[in-house]
Amino acid sequence: MHSTFSALFSLVAVSLVLLTGCDRGKTPTAKHPEAPTARPIALTFWHIMNYSGPREVLASAIQRFEAENPDTTVTIQTFKNDAYKTKLAIEMASGTPPDVLFTWGGGPLAEYARAGRVLDLTPHVEKDGWRQRFIDKALAICMADERVYAVPLDLSAVVLWHNRELFEQAGVTPPATLEDLLAVGKVFRERDTTPMSLGNLNQWPGAFHFVYLATRRGGAQLFLDAAGGKGSARFDNPAFAQAGSDVRRLVDAKMFPLGFNGIDAGSARTKFLSGKAAMYTMGTWLVARVVAENPEFMSKLDCVPYPAVSGGKGDPSTVVGGVNCGFAVSAGCKHPEKAVELLRYLTAPEVASEWCDIGRIPALQVTAEDEAKLPAPTRKALSLLKAAKRIQPYYDQYLPPRMAVEHKKTTQKLFAGTMTGEEAAKRMAESAAKRAAQARGD
């Protein structure tokens, strides 16, 4: 971890701070061989892609940037997901963020944008056809008030994964509707197989189910309007309350493993990959985990859209997903042109190609040859993503931070049976009203 320099440190330490440029006095956690004095411009870069595959792709992009920008060095610091969110919020509030930062887009990015804490990239992405290289659905998640504040690299979709072998043995087909899902679940329970794996200790895995059910019930626009305070859209709309009731139907039907609210995502994944659960609602990043943890399972892995809901207003082709890796530039960066140039390297064609090599879906346009390098299950999920008329953003990434926390808490309570659908919807509506009042200065 880095430490913060202060004026009380020795003259040697102070001189190092003065040489860091945009580095804001952070002690490097990763260095390249060049001496700092040979590179007068220093950039700091924070991200969470600290596992095999993405980590190396990003490191290679930075090496290419440094090789072609001999006056600049990049200091990299990586974090775990939740630790990163906390750390970035603290540093943003104190005015000492990194120069280039990882983002999921959505609400938190929009709040930073409206507070003037991240650079407006719109004039930059309009140059040299850069904007046209991104998939529109992904770039939209990195925008606020029709301006671009981040550039996306990774696009992920949440789908209903299933064990093809278990389905064949049980003589059932993947569910197309919620009623089908409940019927298939009954078959697997009778075969002593958990119908759906779930580890909801960290709250977001269970939220996937609620988000899908709310989207199927009321449509994606309902959420976007409620989140934006537009018209009469509110989070206590009957569609959200009904989605909460749908969650309880799944729990009461014993679709999930015993004690799922106390199980983490890794344990839930292991249960699915070991053949002890027939289905698993998770993002496309699952495939890379399968390749690393149980490659023999790849021949059994398949996916279908999350089930539709009878009478629902939502388009059943809508896919829950989002940007799982994007990059923004701090508004306080002393060398913004260099930072933007680094973003170009991080989203270059070779990076998009390498992203396919590691089994991840790029948020950029790629060739048919690159797309063919994706594992078969990923290509199947990508076909669902392409067929979707729209992407429903993850609620916890799209909503402002406090509302995102409330969303995950209420959803977990739905799964625990300590809150009804109507109570959860009312709580979210109250949270939205409180935020709106604060924004007005009431």
C-alpha cells in the first residue's frame, strides 16, 4: 500500500514528491526500470483487474505507452473491488485521486462528473474516429448528461448458465419463463440436486435476480426514470414490489442452496462447477474462472436468457449487464493530455484483441477473427447481448453510492424473508426522495 507524504518528512522525501507530477505524492507500488529523473512526467493508475489475464493485458498496454512516451512513467496500484470503491471515494473527497482511474460507469461516475472531479472526454473521443471504435451500448454507460467521462474496455452480461449434462440426464430443457424455472427446479430437487447456485454473502449476486425480475416486470426504462426522478416513475412502483415477491417465490421453492445468504460467490461457483447445482445466474466473467478452475466443465457449460415473466411489460431480450472495466481521468491531473493518451493505449485494437484471447468480451468493435477466439460459452452469451434491444445496467453500479447500498441491503432482506416486496420498494422510494431533497438543498 502507498503512504501519504507530508511536509514533516525529510528533504529527500519532499524532493521526491516534487518530482511526481500528477502522482500526488503516492509511493509507487509497481515500477518500471527507468529512473524517475529520466521521466519528468509521472502518472498514477488505479484499477481492480488484479488477476491473471486482465492484469497482464493492461500491463502490456502500459509498457507500450511508456516505450512510445519516454518522458512519462506510469505507477500502477491495484485493489480488490470493495476496497477500491472505499479508497477512491476517500481520495476523491480529499482531492488526491489517481490520474487515471478504473470505473464501472453509471451513477458513481455521473456524480463525479457533475461534481467536476473527472475530465470531460467528449472532445477527445470525437477525434480520429476513436468514438466509433466503441460499442454504443457500452459507451452509453460511461456518459452523463450526453457527455463522455470514461472509455470502456470490458462489456459483460449476466445470463442464466446451466449444466448441459445435468439437464440432459434429467430430461428437461432450459427454462424460458419464471413458471418453467420453478417447474425445472422441482425436477432437480427431486433428484437431490440444487436447482440454482447462489452465494449472497456480498449481496450483489442475489441482486442479479431482483434486477432481472424487476426488468421483466416493468421494463428497463422504469428503473432509469425512477433513478433519474423523471415523471411519475418511483421505486415503489408495483413492478418493483412484484419483483420482490418473485424473489420470495424462488426462495420458498427452495431453488437455492441452504444458507445461501452466508455463502460467498466463490463457494457458489464451486458448487455449480462440481455438478451439485444445475443453474447459476452470473456474469460472463464466469467463463474465465471456469477455464482456470475446472476446464473440463467447459463442455457442459451453456447459457440462455434469464426467464421471462408472464404479463410483464419488459422486453424479454433485455440483458442485465454493464461495463466491468472502464477508465476515466481525474480533473485535477496535471498532465491531462498524457493521461488521455494513456487511455488510447488502454483501449487500442491490440488490447481489444488480447481481451478476446483471455475470454473477455471487449467493449470495442473487433474483427470476426478476434471474436472467434472467444470460448464457445462466451460467444453464446455475446449472441444474447447482441440480440438484446437494450442493456439494463446493474442497479448497484448505476445508482448513486448510498442508494446502491440501500438496494443491496433491501434485496438481501428479501432473500432472507425479513422484508416483503412492498416494504423493500417503499424503502427504496424513501431513499430516492431523501436524495432528491438533499440535491435541492431542502
